[in-house]
Amino acid sequence: MSEWSVTEPRKLTFDEPVSDLHVRLVNGTVNVVGTDEGSARLEISEIEGPPLVVTQQGGVLTVAYEDLPWKGFLKWLDRKGWRRSAVVSLAVPAGTRVEVGVVGAAAVISGIQGPSVVKGVTGDTTLVGLSGPVRADTVSGSLEAQDVTGDLRFNSVSGDLTVVEGSGPSVRADSVSGSMIVDLDPDGPTDVRLTSVSGEIAIRLPYPADTEVEANTASGSVSNAFDGLRVHGQWGAHKITGRLGAGTGKLRATTVSGSIALLRRPAGEDEHGAPRDTPPAGSSAAAAPAGGPESGSGDNSVSGPGDAPTTVPADGTTDKKVL
């Protein structure tokens, strides 16, 4: 086993293969980037407080404090131990399995194809371009996931979740009071299950969409931008149900007192700038009357206790700044 105790800014290169990366940091920033190279590189550009211990053994590269174990990480609330900080950057092979734990530190992970696990007490996490499965657990830290194509799992007490252009096969999120904004651009059927007690939930689906929808709130308001879905309930509990397209995907959203909004992503554009779903001018499809399979008796309304239904614009915009 190779080991280094780092007390000042330093750069290290590891020639031995790295298959697993473990990072545990208090305050500061950790950046992990997946590369096509076979070796791993580490740069600690800033460090204050106790030393960071770097070890490499059997393909496992660890960068952590000795008094900060992975087991029980989210219960590590020793405020005296928070008097430390470091800025750590790592470049590892893209297929590396990554585990990152942060207390008050920001974490950015990008370009990783292997499984990624993130635990945070108060630090926020950003994930970009991950294709492997992701699991994130936080106390109050928020998670932003951009262009994540693998399964995504998120659990938090009060942290917010933001998903941008999510195209993975599944998104599962549970929070007590954190809000959830999920923008989906799936390549195939997607299983989405979102649960919150008091947090707001906003979901933007592609148009045309292909999913079975069931969204419930006990006392919050709802808004719906799809004609093919029905909004039930005028007082108290509200529900949005229905099938969009063939219904091969599943969308389940539940909150007790938070609001729920289903928004519609504008049709994509092809390389010539025209919407992909727009038929050529002069074709029989272009001349067909408006109102396809998703039009009908859907109820596009925003409703809440004591509120009269109001019409939602066709593009799915609302007065909430959700996206």
C-alpha cells in the first residue's frame, strides 16, 4: 500500500490502475473528472487544518481525513472537526466506481461511466454527463444532475433536486421538505417516482410524451399542460391521471402539502431549425386538423383550495419559476 500525508498544496500521479475512488472532505471543494487515460491524477490546491491522507491499495484510491469514516458519514456532526478545508481535484479513468462524501463542501462529478455514490451533510453536489447508476443521500445539501443517462436515486431531508435533460431509465427521489424540478428528455421508457411531504414538485415532459401519469397532492395546487390528462378534485386533495402516447413509461409524483406542476417541453428542432415533429409543408399530415390522440376532454387547469380553475398556456408555462 502506498500512502501520503498531505499538509500543503501538492500534485500526485498514480501509475497503478485505479478502479475505485473514495473521497471524504470537510468544507472546500472536490472535483472528480472521468478521462480516457489509464492513470489517475490528484491535485490539492488548497488545504487548511489537519492533513489529508491519500492511500492507494489494490486499485482503490482514497483521499480522506483519518477521523472521518464512510460508515455513519451522515451522522458526523462534530462541529469542532469542521475547522478544516481543502480544494481537491481528481482525474480518474471514466469507468471508475466513485464514492464522495462531503460535509459543507461542494462536489462536482463529471464524465464518470461507473457507479457513483454521494453522501452530503450540508454540501451541494453537481453531476454532469454521468452514464452509470447514481445514488445521492443528503441531509440538507441539494443535488443538480445534468445530462445523466444512468439510474438516479436521491434521498434528502431538506435538500432540493434539479434534473436537467434527464434521459436515464429511472429517477427515484424522496424528500421531506426539499423541492424537485425534473426536466426529462428520455431515449426510451422512463420510470419516475417522486415523493415529498411539503416540497413542491415540477416535472417537464417531452412532447409528444409516452408515459402513464399519476400525480397526487393532499392539499397543494396542481397544474397540467397536457390535454390527454385529467385533473380531479376542486377542494382538498387533487390528482392528475391519464396516459400520454402508448404509456410505456411511468410517472408517479406524490406530495402532502406541496404543489405539483406538469409542464410540456417544446418540440425539438432538427438540424435545419424546424421542429422535429412538424410534417413538411403541403403534406397530408400538415393539412390534417389539429387535435391528435392526446387532445380531447383533458382538463388543463391550475387548482387549489378555494381557487377556480384557470387555463394553462399550451407551452406549459406558469407563474412559477420552475425551470
